[in-house]
Amino acid sequence: MAGTLDSPAPPSYRQGIPGLGKAEGQMFLQTVAEEDATGAIAEVYRKEKAGAGFVPEAARCLSTRPDMPPLFDAFFDGIKANFSLSGREWCLITFVAAAHLRSTYCSQVYSKRLLALGESKETLLAIQRNYRTAGLSDKDMAMLAYAEKVTVAADQVTHTDIDRLRAFGFTDRNIFDIALCAAFRCMLSKLVDATGAVPEPAFHDSDEAFRAAMTVGRSLVRA
């Protein structure tokens, strides 16, 4: 998941935080560099690197508070391991939530994942513009309407929203997981942006127009 500044943290800030040395990269906050990681943080970094080929800034940003990477890793693994919907549905919910959250990081990452699952760029661009007119099934649209509401106005969710989902065959467990996926994305996307993380080039699409469309908030080039 994360990254940082080129100047070391002041001694008073670094005191008592093992591994939190000089800042790396250009993120806003001090983080634990890959080469300085030990213990549970090193294990999380190894896991991220095994999956992505590198340690993403979205992972490194959590290490400003050194207890967070393993806590977050366990929480995320637990959510995904017991998620009652498909990987495609997880990605669709995340993709729509990321657009509303103006999360360039998550839009770039999850557009790439949806492409890998077989969605076309034309479909993803249409979903981003308006998922209601993107040729999705009525069931997908109901799911995304609820996820969208959770993302932007959860206080306005009513029994009517829940009944509509049940009418499409979603169980209460499914409905909970839709809400959990959207709410989780709100937390992570905002944290990634607040710490100044940007998506690595590996997450950038080679198509300039598509890449620009997925840049829904922070620029890919950090100022």
C-alpha cells in the first residue's frame, strides 16, 4: 500500500520509534524505508513485494505509525478472505467509490485490476462517467447505487435501499459486505491522499487518454 520526504525527521519525532529514520521519496510524512524495515513491518513489506514486485506507497504510508502495517494487513486479509461477493464485485464497488472520493491511486489500481478481469477500457470509462448507462446488469447497478450512497451519503441509507437489494437476491451478509467494501475504501483512499502517496508507474496505463481519465484527483506527478 505507501512513501515520504528527503530530510530526516527531527530527533524529538524519531525518538522511541524504531526503524523510523530518514524520510524516503516525496511523501508528506516520515515512513519506514524498505531497507530499514524489521519484524512485522518487514514481513508486510515482503508480502507486498511478492504480490506487486515492489512495496507500494499505499503500503509504506501506514508505517508512520509502526503498529499499523501489521494491523491493517490482518484487517484487510480478514475482510477479503470472508467477502461474500466476487472479486469482480469488490473491484467494481472500489472503482466507483474511488471516483467519488477523487482517489487517483485507487482509480489507477482498480481500473488495472478490472482490465485484468476482462472488462474493457470502454466499459470502465462508461462506468466512471455514469454506471447507470454503462450497460451493466440491473443487479450490478443496484449494488453500485448502494455502494455509492454509502460512500457519499451513508446517513441517507434507508430500509428502501436494503429492500431493493434483497429484491435482487442479495443476502444481508452480501449487503453488509457491499457497505464494508465501500466504507473501507473511504478510509484507505483518504488516508493515502492525506499522506501524499501517489500510484507507482506500474499502475499507470500505457494509454495516455485512459490514464488521464483515471486521474480523478491528485496528479500522478507529485509536486
